[in-house]
Amino acid sequence: MRCAVISRAGQVLAKGRLLLSKDEAGELRLNLETDGGRLLQGGIVAADGDLSNASQDLFRQFFAAWGMSDVTLNITQ
């Protein structure tokens, strides 16, 4: 799924794709792979498919990468 990470001011910080990937333990993890090749690892997807915690972990990675907590993830298809 294609997406863009957008700052509060409307600046596109990165474009890329959201991925569900299995980690070493076999659990599904929500990740963002940017067009520049950077992989930002989100959290583990809950057993019932809920992405709430996984996306919160991913947004923490956005803060670590860009130093901004008020970003928007814009999904396109």
C-alpha cells in the first residue's frame, strides 16, 4: 500500500509503502519502507488483526527519524 508521511506544515517527509512482514519470531509487524530504502519498523500486529499498537510503535519511529510527533500518514492506492 503506497503512502506518504506528511508534516504538520504539509511537507512530504517521505514516500513509501506500508508492509506487513514476519519477524524472526514469526509474528506480523507493521513496517514502512521508504522509496529511499529506509525501513522503519512498527509494532507487532495483534492476534485479532488490530493495528492500533503496531501503528503507535510505527509513529514512534517517525518521531525518531524526523523529530516530529504531529505527522500524518496519507494512504493512496
